[in-house]
Amino acid sequence: MKTHLVSNGTVATLQVEGHITGVTEVLEIKTQLSNVDFDILELTIEDAFVIPSAFIGYLVKIVQKDGKKILLHPKQPSLKTLITDLNLDAVFEVR
């Protein structure tokens, strides 16, 4: 997994290439995001066709507990379908 994170204080843009296969990758992303301040997270997932439940839970926490907005751009159709099937497409504002 490779990530690229840019933040201007209001919007953080995170691009994830490769697969998010488990807790190690989720912790890496959590650490990166905890080091920046943002109100809106633009998250692009390039290659992954599934994501771990720990990552989904972390994203839900960002929205529901932290009050932040997530704009999710899954590039793989199967990941977009999974998020829609879980009724999370509105929570994450899937594009």
C-alpha cells in the first residue's frame, strides 16, 4: 500500500494505491490522518476492491463522532458496490 496525503487545514486529500489488507495498513492511515487538521477528507482508493471492517469503522467514526465530512472516491466498481450495499454511500458521499 502506498499513500499520498496533502492538507490545507480545512481539506485533507488522501490517495491510497494498492490494497488495504489489514490492521497494519489501517493503523498507518489513522496515524497519517491524526497528524493533520481537516474538516473534509477527500479519500481516493485506487486499487482496492474491498476494505477491512476496521477501516470502515474508522471512517464511520470520523463522520459520526468527529463530525467531519468524507468524500469517498473508490476507483474499483466492486468497492463502490460494497459501500452502496452497506448503505454507507450517503455517509461517505461516494462519488
